[in-house]
Amino acid sequence: MSSRYQDALESPGFLLWLATLRWQRLMRAALRKHGLTHVQFVILASLWWLTEQGARPSQRQLAAHAGTDLTMTGQVLLALERRGLVVRQLDPGDARIRRPGLTEQGRLVALGALPEVEEADLLFLEPVSDRDGLTAGLRELTRRAPGRTPSVSGGRDRVG
């Protein structure tokens, strides 16, 4: 068995892995003083964003927006609720549905961390930002259906 690449640093997947690790380190550093993990921030920021758009999302809708597992989202929300950053209320029309909401403290924490996370994103991604269509490329990658793997045909990747 052999690789199509002469050097591991030619592999886009490996490079994406390395870049993701470095980006995650920056995110952890930006969030440390706010007492948040990255996933906690994503859940808080997603909840803030959806609420600002006029939505009152269920846990399932929040998980779908954040791209997180439903069970993990529930666990993160429970931890955030214990800290007084969110409340989770049963839907009056359906007791199976929980609707999370930000407390005032949760809103302040999310909004306090947001500029630092965005600044860290800009500093990390600016060298390759839209020059190479990075945002458009990342958006396309997030649209791919989970579980569908790209097939290779004639050296070009396609969703199979």
C-alpha cells in the first residue's frame, strides 16, 4: 500500500487536521478567561443568534444549528444551566420538548466572548481568507450530507 502523496504535508486532509488543531488552541485561549469550553461557547452563541433572529428553538433545533450531537447538546446545556447561563423550560404544548433560553448572565458571557472569538478567527484565517475562496469552500464542505463520502473519479472529488 502506498500514498498518493510524497509528503504528509501534501495531504489536504492532514493539513486540515493540523490547521484545526492550531485553530482550536486559539479558541481555547480566547475562551479561557470567560470560563467556557469551545462547545459551550458554540451552544451559547448559537442560542444567542437564534434568539436574536426571533426564534425560540428546541434543544433539537439548537443542536441542528450548532452541528452538535443532540445528547451532547443536552449535556452542555445542563452544565450551562448549572452555571446560571441558560434555562431549559418544557414546551407548554409538548412535554417532550425542552426550549433553552439565555439568562441575562448567559447573554453577557456570550457577548463578552464573541468579539475575542471573532478576532481569533480573523487573525488565524486572514492569510488565506477569501483570496482562496476559503469561506465558500468551508460552506460547501458543511453542506455535504453526513455519512456520504466523496468518491474519486478522474482525480476529482465528487459527492458519491
